[in-house]
Amino acid sequence: MVLLNILVAVRPVVETLGISTLLFALLASVVLLTSRVDATTASSAEECYVHDCMRPVLRTTTSVLLVLIVVLAVAGMFRVVRVTRAGAAIPVYPGARESGGRTRYLPHLISWDDRSSARIQRIFAFPNVTPLTTIARHADAKLSTQGWYLVAPEDLERVGDPQVIVWQRDPDERLDLMKVWPLPNLTRTQRLYGGIFPAEFLDAPLVIEWSWALGGARSPRYTRQELIQVRTPPPPPTPGP
């Protein structure tokens, strides 16, 4: 019973780290069954035989499940720390205010368009209309020192008004910057679909989203190759006779 009470006490922590409730319930059932078997006094030789045979099996099963719980808890803790740090490292433009957004620590069970294993979405409103390239250049100065490289567009200085700007960091991280409001042909009601866009941002002149993803879609790294044309000088004229 002591072990069962310990499991009940740590249940909120275990589930916060991403451990399945079904797995936790199974472990608690095994511990309870083991406690009842240990507390039962055999009244016959046959009952004693069954008791002696089942006790090692139940103890082994309980030990395996405890080890599995510990491994999953440690893995979940590392995942939470990594995702939290990645979200905190997203550059924030001066004057922007944040609200809404969403954080996902585990992959979708079923997803047709998002194959990432974790994702952070941070929403920022701006007091004035600011070109997306201006925000990207401010962020790129910090991201380039952290191992990020620009994927699309290829050059922030030669692009007009892109819809999305993408960075990547090897081996499996992606960072998207996009304008999410206002957009043509998108109503205020439609913008609120999904639950991550805050209603107080509907009157903002510009709202952007930073989306960090672990895994998922990848793009080939762009390598600028400067083409230098070397002209071969013509041969000297042949002197006359």
C-alpha cells in the first residue's frame, strides 16, 4: 500500500511529463494486485502454490513498468526543456507585444500536413505596419550567431514583400516568420479559428507569427556561388613583314 500511495502522489508530475494515463493506471493496478496477494493468507496447499508462483511474476512486471515509467519521465523532461528553450530563443522585435500562441511537445497522432514532433507558435502584434523583411533582418542578426541559416528567400536584401521567411538549423529545426493579420479575403471571424489568435489583436495594424518546429519538412541549404568570368586576352597582333 505504501508503493501505491507514492504512485498516487506523483501522478500529476508523471502525467505532466507526457506519460500516458492508461500506462499509469496499468502500473497502479499491478501494484494494488501485488499488495493484495501479499496481504492474503493462503488457506490451502493449492492457494499457497499459486501465491508462490505468481508473486515473482507480479514483482517482475511491476519492476519493468517502474523502469519504463522512469525512462519515459526522463525523456519527457528533456523534451520539455528543449522545446521551452527553443521558444524562449525566438527573437522579439522592439515594440511588439505577445499574446495567444500554442506549444506542442509531442507529435500529432494523425496529421496530414504537419509532420513535426514538436511545435511552438508565438503571436506578436505591432503598433505600426512594418515590412516583414525589416523584422527578418533584425532577427537574422541574432539567429545567424546561433547556427540558423536562411532558406527562403535566398537574400533578404533583394526581396520585396514575401509571405513567409524560413530559417533552418541542422539537424532537425525549422523557424518560420509569417504575416497572419490582416490578410486579404480573410474575415475577422475566420482569423479567430483555431484558438491561437487573440481577439485583442484584430485591431492591430500588423500581426506576425513565429513558428518553431522540431523535425518535419526540410529544405536544401542555399549556397551562394559567385560566378567570376575570366576573359582570355586576345593574342598579340602578328607583326608585319
